[in-house]
Amino acid sequence: MSLAMLQYFASNVTFFISLTWLPSYIKSQWPNLENAVYYAAVPLVFAAFANWIAGSMVTGLYNKGYHVGSRRCTAITGFSLGILGLLAAIQTDSLGFLATDNARLLWFVACFGLATFGVDMTLSPSWAFCNDIGGANSGAVSGAMNMVGNIGAALSAFLFPLLLDKETGSANTFFALAISINAVAILCWCIMNPNRVNDRRLSPAALRARFIALITVCTALLAGAIGYNLYSGFQKNKAAMLAANKPAASTDANTPKIKESESELE
């Protein structure tokens, strides 16, 4: 169950940027294109189709007798597409054939749309996996997975502005982080097995310990991101106040010299 929560955490780190920072990011990167912000809706359309396709893929493979593969192959395919889309998005400003702002915008939106499509493909196998291992407790298992996913969404909302390049405003550092998290999710799916017999061997105490450990780590990451955000904001305000007080201090320091010059002239 802990692996299911971890991989769902990973998918939400990428997906929820579409709902939080993507519109303002597109607007800041392409300020000369008045209608650029409207393209932020495109990845959500990709995500909607991903759910249909992934659901059909899970059902089709399962009906052919591939119980484990229907979950595992669909999810790994989704996270792989997520990685490819983010890798391509990182190259937006370095590809020579993208000569205009409009071309770069369309490329970025298409690439991020592919990434969103990929991570949303993991929803169907994830919820099916919860039913597989949860049995009569499927609601509790899926609720725990979804809760950790929401922590990932919140963490991405805090990390995205913190990792922006101060000079260019590029989000490539965040995208690289999301790529690494998606790679971890692929490893999780290589281990995850929807056969409930594997989880029945674990005692309730062991399952509870895993759950608490994962929640603690995710909460610590979220708390750290919030704390760093508050600290960086405090440091910026402090630097601004010091910069504003410097001219006044220098003026006060020169005042005695001016008075001395005036007295000498008298």
C-alpha cells in the first residue's frame, strides 16, 4: 500500500501544476502573446482523454488474462510518457527550429500536455490496484492513497515558484525534479503486485507502521517547503528594507560635512 501512495504522490506533483501555476507561468514566459494564457487549458483536455484510454487499456488487458500486467503496464506507460513530455518541455528554449514565440509556446504546451496525459494514465490502474489489495477495505486503502496524492499536489504548489530561475523565470529545475519523481514511481510499479495474497502476509501493525512512516515523510517535505517559502520571503523583505534605508543613511552621513563646509565659507 505504501508504494501505491508513493506513486500517486508522484503523479499529482506533475498534474496539479496544470491547476495551480501553469496559467501564470505561461503568461510570464510569453508576455507578448495576448492569448497565450488560454493554452493552459490544453493539458487538462489531454488528461481527460488519458483517463478514457487508460481505463480501456486496463480493462482490455485484464479481460485477456493479464491481471498484473493490466495495472503495471498501463501505469508504467503513463509515467514514461510523463517523463518524455517533461524532458521535451525542458528543451523549449534550446531547440533551434523553434524560431518564434508562438512556435515555442505551442511546443511547450504540447509537451506539457503529453506529460499530463501520461501521469493521468496512472489513475485507472491506481484505483484498480486499491480495489485489488483492499478487498472489503478498498475505501480505506484508496482514501489513504488519495490523501498522500493531495500532499504531493500541495508540495508541488509550494516548490514550483521556489525553483523558478531568478533570471529567466524558467521552471526547468522543477520539471527535472518531477522527472526524477516519476522515475521513482516507475520503480514502484515494477514491485507493486495487485494480488492481495502478498499484502495479507503483512500484519495490521506492519501496514500501519508503513502508512505512518510514509505520511510522516510526506508531511515533513511539505512542512519544509512551507518553511523555506516563508524564510525566503522574510529574507527578501529584509533585503528590501535594508536597500531602502541605505540612501537615507548615506544622506545623514554627508549632512555634517555639508554643514562644516558652510561654516568654513562663512
